[in-house]
Amino acid sequence: MKVTLLGAAGDVTGSAYYIENGAARVLLDFGMFQGMKRADELNILPPQIDIARLDAVVLTHAHLDHTGRLPLLTKAGYKGPIYATPASIDLTGLILKDSAKIQTNDIDRTNRKRALRGEPPLAPIYGAADVDAVLKLLRPLPYDGEFRVAPNISVQLVEAGHILGSASIGVILDHPTGRRTVVFSGDIGPKGAPVLRDAQCFVKADVVFLESTYGDRDHRPLNETVEEFRAIVTTAVARRGKILIPAFAVGRTQQLVYFLSEFFRSGAVPPFPIYIDSPMAVEASKIYNAHPELYDIEADALRRSGEMLAGLKMVNYSVSAQESMALNDLPGPCMIIAGSGMCNAGRILHHLRHNLGNPETSIIMVGFQSEGTIGRQIVDRRPEVSIFGEKHAVRAAVHTLGGFSAHAGQTELLDWLGCAAHAKPRVYLTHGEAKGRVPLAAKIKERFGLTAQLPLLNDVVTIL
């Protein structure tokens, strides 16, 4: 029995584990590589995967770096089941359709330039038809129970607290010498995050594959970040300017709306209009609303009492391009939440173009900004940035909030592993760069006496 790491080994994208025993083959996640120079050459169907012998696919959650290569399986002829929680199934469809659309648009622009140079056209790695084929194979699995997915292989899903429907997965391998439990953490969410339940841990494990995205540090306490958010919003509203927030459509937008509705309910901030200007975020919000069974106790109580709905009365949704353009003419105070989260595409660019030069505008960055993106340039206080080929002066007030991460920090990762540490499992740190993995490995050694391994892409871990 062995596990081959086909992604997120030494970096944070492309999650994929290929599990093999004498009787079966199971793929756990099959994510897209993003943001690295080698991404295009890595976003392929690896030669290790034998489609004819692949029995099942199991997903931890819907984010693109965990699901983005699934259409490559159906392109190659895979017709078996793809298991996930019901909420993950809903979000996977949304995210993969958006991915195919973006690829098609990007390749169309590239091909127009290639045609002018007399070069042959390129094709996206997959299209809408390939995504549709994936959606037909999705099969729901509930949390907690043990379910057979292939010969001698069963799985148990528990809450991961990362996004709606996210799961950590225990893979139970049957063997004549006894059962072995291999735990895959997936992406673990921070404790106390709004709406979602906290992550659950496994108390028995022979092997653990643990994410290490923020293995080097703890996040700022959430209550401090929320209070700073409230203070920024209060000041911006008093200035009667627009508030622009670049935010990711799945997870972050819903989190912000929750806090804003809480401000309104408590009277901490006077009500003012909020516009969610992202068709994908609108659809994601509908999916969140459709799964109240996954809410934590506080969010469920607010939903049942009707207070949550009351706090959302100031929230408006912009779907069409015309609705989005109409926001340019609105006076402040108002808030516009739009994608993309790093300002490298999407409707937020149009709002920045119209409002960056206005000193009354406030821009709130609530997520990590990669080097080279427009979002990073704004955070770095560049005097001007280029949008659609035009230079725009940055006169707006810029604020950065770093405490809204959807990933657990170092102490929370250690606590999660601590549930099974008594069993002395072999530990492998994945989904993290060296700056996260190395410090976390040292802490694991210090706290539990376990030596964590740091595998790389295509490494093979033998279970038995």
C-alpha cells in the first residue's frame, strides 16, 4: 500500500494523493497548480494515474487548488464516482464552471495575438463540456460515517472548518495484518470562524498527512481583526465615501457579510448600502444559504430567530454588467465587495479605476496579495498603478486586515494533530512552503517527539 504525492508537496497548490493497494486505486483531491512558473507544465494528468484502474476519487473540499484538475480525468475517459460532501458538490460545480470560463476567455485573447503573428491557436486545458462530465460523476458522502469507496478501502469524513462542506478524511485500509488508518487533513480552518463549525480531529491514525500553510505562525486574534474592521468602516462611513473590498467569491465574501450584518444588528455601525458585485459570489452565497445544517450554533440560532435575515437588509446583489456599471454613479457612503481578491482580474478593477484617485474612497484588503498583482502594488502604497493599460493615481485610503485567514495557524495545527499524537503516527507535512513546513516540523518534534517528514512532488510513501 502506498501514497504518491502528485501536488502540494513543498508548495500550497495542486493537492493530489494517489492511493494504491493490491486491489484498488483511489485519488484524494486533484487540484490545479496556481501562481508558479511551472504551473502550465504541471497541470496535466500525471503518468502515475492509470485511468483504467482508477476506482474512485474523494474530495476534501471545493477550492480550485483541490479540484481544478478533475476535468482532465473525464477527458481521459474516467467514468467512476467522485465523492464529496453535498455542499462541496454544489461549490465544486460553481468553481469548475468558472475555471473553464476563465480559461476559455484567456486563451481567446492569447489566440488573437497569435493569429496576428501567424502562429497556430492554443487550446485550454479543459472546457465546459469536460466540467459537465465531472458534475455527472459527483456522489454525496455525509460526515462521520465509514463508507466503502473501493476494494479494501473505506473513508470517513469529518468537519474541517475551512469552507462550507470542507472535510478532513480518514482512509481506512484493510489488510490481513490489520487495518491501517491514514489521515489527510485537507485544509483546516481556524477556531471560532463565523458561520462554520470548528474542525474535528481524528483520535486514531497510523499515518497523518497534515497541511502546513501557516505552520510558521499564529494569526492575529479574530476579535481584534473584527474590531479594526468595524473602526475602519465607521470612519469611512463618516467620510461619506465609497468602501471597496476586493474579496474571493467563496468563503471570504460570506464571512465579511456576516460581520457587517452583526455590526448593523448591534448598532455598532449605522446601516448603509452594501453591494456584492460578483456573479460567482452571489451563487456561492446562495449555496451557503442552502446548507444551514452546516452552520455553527451561533449562526444557526441567528438564522432561526430571523436576526440574520434582518441584518442582511442592506445587502444588495449585482449580477449583470449593467448593474455593476450603475454602481459607478452611486454616492457614498456605500460598500462594494467584488472579485478578484488580488485585483488581478474581475469587476473590482473597474471600481478601482473609477475611485482610486478619490481621497474619500477607502480600500480594505482582506486577503493575501501576491507579488506583482495590482492588489500588492496598492498595499505597497505605490503612488500610481496601471489598470487596463492606463495609469491611475492612488489617493484613496488603503487598509490591510490580516486576521481573516481561512487556514489554521501553527498552534491550531498542533492542537489538531495532538488528538492522534498518542498513537505515534508517521507525520508528513504537505500543502506548505518551506517557511511553513520547517518551523512546524520543529514544533511537532518539540511537543510530541515525532519526526515529521517533508515530502516533495512525486515522492512515494509506503504505508505497509
